[in-house]
Amino acid sequence: METFTKTPREPRSALAEAAGLTWLRQASTAVVEVLSADERQITTVRVEEVPPTPAAAREAGRQLAIIHSAGADSFGSPPPGWTGPNYIGTRQQECTPTDNWARFYVDQRVLPFAFAAYRRHHLSTPGLHTVQAACEHVLNMAVDVEPARLHGDLWAGNLLFGTEGPVLIDPAAHGGHPETDLAMLALFGAPFIEEIRRGYLGVVKLEGDWLRRTPMHQLHPLAVHALTHGPGYGVQLVRAAEATLRL
């Protein structure tokens, strides 16, 4: 068995990742297996990658739905037993459990990164106001959903296609809205996204015209990228906020 070891710079990031992977893998073996982790590094089974196929993408969607269906104690809840930091990429984010998804999403996910992007001059003043208005709109929407067990950082690079099927890696796992993972896969170009959705919907039915809500669920990753990758993502964040206001 080949292994893969990495040494993150962020304090306790390796342990946070291990906790998230272990929690997700309790629901599905389509999550990379953790072999060891400590304060400095994490070692997992190495995934032998192969080109993605439509069938593998459908299976990825099916397994993601199974993971989501395993549930979480609340919105914002971290992996059980983990009291340390939660990271998305290199950035720490809050994980305080709540029973209100909209309040969690606005206060712990979108606005902290939007304000940070604004302070770095990666988001304009009018843009920040649009994001704030979109967040108020989210707070006023009726969202009736049970907490899902989210990967939390599911861009295309964290969905690998291995010789034995799809494998999720490098999560920011927490309790959240199931559409958020799907929205992030769409945002950053996951292969065969329609097949992923088809596999997902074969297990879990999403409410109403759920694809129209995709920009709302992209506010968080776009705010993160506006902070870390520059004003180009600030422009995309504003567009997603405008689309959210039209919901």
C-alpha cells in the first residue's frame, strides 16, 4: 500500500483534516483513509488517479449523497470530538453549532471572509454592500433542511478519481446545507458535473428548483477566494450576491 504524507503550515491543521476525514469516512469508503496524524503531519493512503468517466462521476454523486444523509448534530457542528480549529484551505473559520442554517451561513461563513476581502481591497465598498444585502435576504428566506455531513471544501481538486472509484480528500468538514457541496463542485469545474448531480439525486431529492439557489451557496467559497486570490473573485462574489437577491 502506497502512502501520502503532507505537512501543513497551519497550527493543528493536520489533526483537523484527520478528524474531518474520519467523520466522513464513517459514512462512505469513498473518502481517503487516514493512517496517522499528529500536530505536524497527516498520512493517508495514496490514491492512484485515473481519468474521470461519467460512471465514476455518477458514483461520486451517489457517495456524496450518502455522506450528506449521515447527518450532523447541527449547522456548524465540527466532527465529533474535535475542539480544535476548522480550516478551509489555509484560512481558519468558525464552527459554532446552531440550529439556524441561514444565521450560521451568514455569520460564520460569508461575512467574515467578505469583510476580510474588503479590508484587503479585494472587494469594493458597493460590492460589500451588495453582499451584505444578499446576506440579509438569505436570513429572511425560509430554509427548511436538516443538517448534512458536509465535506465543506469540495472544489474539483478535492474529488479524485482513483482506480477503485471516486475519493474525497482534504475536507473542511462540518454540519451544513447539502446544496453547498454541490454548488462548490459546480463553481470550480468538477468533471461531468451533470452526472455527479444525477448520481446524487438518485439517492437524495432536493427541494424545489434547487439549481437556482446555487449562487447563494457559492457566496462562501467566492468570499474566501476574494480574500486569498484577489479582486477578480471579488467581482464574481458580487455577481453571486446579485443572483442571490433575485431568488
